Amino acid sequence: MHAAEREEIILDAIRSKGFTTYRYLEANVEASPATIRRDLARLEKQEKIVRLHGGAKAVETGSKAAGSPPSLAGTPFEKSLELNIGTKRAIGKAAAAMCESGEGIIIDGGTTTYQMCEHLAERNLQVLTNSLYIVNALLGQETTQLIVPSGPIFREQNIILAPAGEVSMPNFHASKLFLGAAAVSQRGIFQADALLVASQRRFLDRTDKVILLVDSSKLQTTSGAIVCGLDRIDRLITDDRADPKLIDTLREAGLRHIDLVQAED
């Protein structure tokens, strides 16, 4: 396979998902691992991709200079936390009520999933999370066991992302995953950053049931990369301000279990 053909496969993989792994490229590119790494190095030098540990991602427009701390697209956690806070609290409380004593769960980092924490005490849970905010909120609960992945810390959102491979994730399987999203439509759930997409997909591989927590503002726009289709979501918890037509659209697309909660004062 010529270099141009290999490069096209690499770029197509990144264009479709925003991120690709060495494992995927080794399975789909007719070349040795060393050749693939040289291809990635050449594409990075040409500023067509950004190499990461375990793979590569798309070049971000206006990205920070080399050597600067890693960052993610989207609103910083502290600012996002105050948006629709009453709604997020109600959604978080409803989600926490679904946790059974002694089970293992995954809580994806986010300002809505964060609202579950205060309601999880005395449930004797095992919790895998990539959010340092969630870790800090659960540390005071003596009966809650905490597990975190390894990987770089993204300071603005205090999140640990491990998109590079299985070795960076704990050997843990959960009965439930509580997941956030940047947007939701009949096509699936979206994230604005390729690293978040890769991290959430790894969580999806480690759970039986997926519960999506988003306030109704996330149902009005769709942008970014698709994390998964609605067929992978078992339940959506959102607020009763959601447009009934949008809710009907999601149900018609296959998302049968939708809980509408009332925002707290």
C-alpha cells in the first residue's frame, strides 16, 4: 500500500470520529506498526493531525501553542455548573435514586452527573469516574469505593481522560453508566471534543445499562461527533421544560424510556 493510500485511510478515520487509535490503524492499514507511526509523524509535521498516546486526533482550529496544558472544547466546569442548576439537581437526584445498594456504577464527568453525588451516601457503591470534582464530592462517603482511570488531567473541567487504550482503564464492569452529553437528537448523543467521545465510548464498553442525564437545553441543538446511537441508551432523564415534539421525536427514534423531572427551586 502506497503512502498516499495509507494517509487517506488515516485521515478518513479521524474525519469520521475526530480520533483514531493505533489499534484501529494496525487492523485497517496494510503496513507495519513502525510504518504507521512514521505516517502519523509525517502528517503531524504537516499539521494535518495531532498525535496522542495511543493514537491521533484532528487538528483543532485556534488550538493552543505546543507545550501548553491540555484543554477541552466547551464551557469550563465551574461556569457550566451554575447553568440550569435547579434542573440539574433534580435530574441528579432522580438518577441517584436508580442506584441499588452495593452495585458498581460509572459516573461520567459532567455538571449534571455531578449532582448525583450528595444522594449516594450509605449505598455502599463502587464508583468508577473520570471526574476529580465527583471524586472530591464522594471522598467523604465512607462506604463509597472510588476508582479512577489513568491519563492526563484536563484542568478546566478537572477531568481525567484515557482514550489511548485498555491499559489506561481499570478492569471494571458496571451495571449502570450515568452519562452526560453536549447535545442529543434522533441521530444519537454528541460531544464537542474528540477526546470526550473516545473516553465515553470506553465507558460504554464497560456497562450493561446506560442512563443519559441532560437538561432540556441539550435537546435543542446537535453538533460535534456522535458518541453512540439512541439504541445504546436505556433511559433518558431530562426536565419537564423539554419541547414535547422533541420528546416525541426521540421516542420515535427508539428511546422509549424518558423521565421528565421538575426543576428544584
